[in-house]
Amino acid sequence: MTSTAAIHIGSYAPADASPNTGSSVTVIQAPTKESLPNCLSSMKSEALSSISIHLQYDELLTHYDSLALASLVPYLIPNGSISVHVVMSAADGAASNNSMDWGIIMTSFVLAGLKTQSEQRQKDGGRVFTAQKAAAPPAASSAPMRLNLGAKKSKVTLNLNDDDDDDDQIDEDDLLLNSGNSGMLAPPPTIDMEARAKAAADDCGGRKACDDCTCGRAEKEADEEKKTADPLPKSSACGNCAKGDAFRCAGCPYLGKPAFKEGEEHLVLKLDDDV
């Protein structure tokens, strides 16, 4: 048989202390905020059809714990209800009316996984909030499963000599047999021995002759420069080439060279140290 628990928080005392003959009511005292979560610890799980919480209006913020409501839900049967009764005394007066934020109770319902059902306003200005626990989930079907053990077993044959996996591979012997040179591999590329000998005879490796050249390459390069040099001096079209860069044109062939006298364009100064 299920029963009902009435939790009195703080200094709450019911005005009518007569017992409720309609159901078995267990009255539990929770004098402090910290005692609310464990006030039903002596009861069995899912033993209560309803839980009612009673407290004074002026102790709502100091004695009611919005997180503690979740610890009371396991003691309710499925579809059981929880109600929070906030009593407004005459001493509170009309000044306190409509000044309280009742969201703390609604929040406790949400945190406990309860479904809010109603909110009632009493004649003295108090409130009664009611929420319900969710129904029990439907039981899983336990219908027996039949196993057909007499079904014909299918036979699977494995061919271990199957070489289909090697179709994408190339046989090296087929490359020799199917080549166009009677099974011979392609000949190596032709080497130009004359060009190799010419490159081997070049001791300088393609660069200019060394300063202390002894192979005759320096003289050879000097003769080639004389053949390609212009024997005739360049004539000046503007007449300012000999005056220096300050007077020369943008395309003057003597840019960067010092000033000189006419006819001495190719004069080379020997600046070696005689010491």
C-alpha cells in the first residue's frame, strides 16, 4: 500500500493538526535547508504516491533547495505527484505580495525531471505548485524467438587453385617473348664518343682560363678576342663622350668610363705597383 509524505520545512506548523483519514500520511520535519535532500532516506524506493512540501513564505529563499527536489523523486511511484505549498502569514502583509520570484520552484521541477501541472493562488496570497513524475516506460517485448534448426545448410566450395587474383600482374618472361627483338631487350642508347673526348680534353671544365694557365688556353682565348674586337673606334654622335658621364647620353657606349681625350679611347693605364 502506497502512502503520502508531508515534509514540513523550517518553522512551518500546520494550522489544522488533525490527521487525514483518507490516506496514510507520514509527516517529516526538515528544519534546515541541508536536511531536505535526505529527509526520506528511511523509506523504500517508489513507496509514495505523493509528496507535499510545506514552508513559510519568508523562508522560501533560505530553506528551500531547488536541487534537493531531484533526490526526492526516486521515492515516488510512476505518475506520482509532488506539491509545494508556500504559506503566507498575516505578518508578511500585502507589501510582500507579488514581490517574490516564484521561478525557484519551477526551476526545481525542471531539474528534477518533473512535468509541471498547475499553480494555484491561495486566499492568503500563498501558492501551491504541483508537478508529476513521468510514467514508467513500457516493458520490452519478451516473445520467444524460434530458431529453425532444420533448415538446409548451404554448401560453400573454395577453389584453392584459382589464379584470378593474379590477372593484373605482369609476367617478366612474357615481356621477353613478346618483344620485337626476338626476345632481346632494347639496346642501350648510342654514345657520342667524339663529344665525350672533346669534353675530356677540356681541363678547365668549360670555364675561362686560369690566371696561371699552362695549357695554352689563355693564348687561344686572347686570339679569339682580338678577332672579334672592333678595330675601329666608336665615333661620338653628340661630341660629349670624352667629357665624362655627366655629359654622356643614356645609351653612350662609354658610360662608366673616365673622361679621356679624343683619340685616346683605347688607352690602357698600367697601374701595377713597382715596389
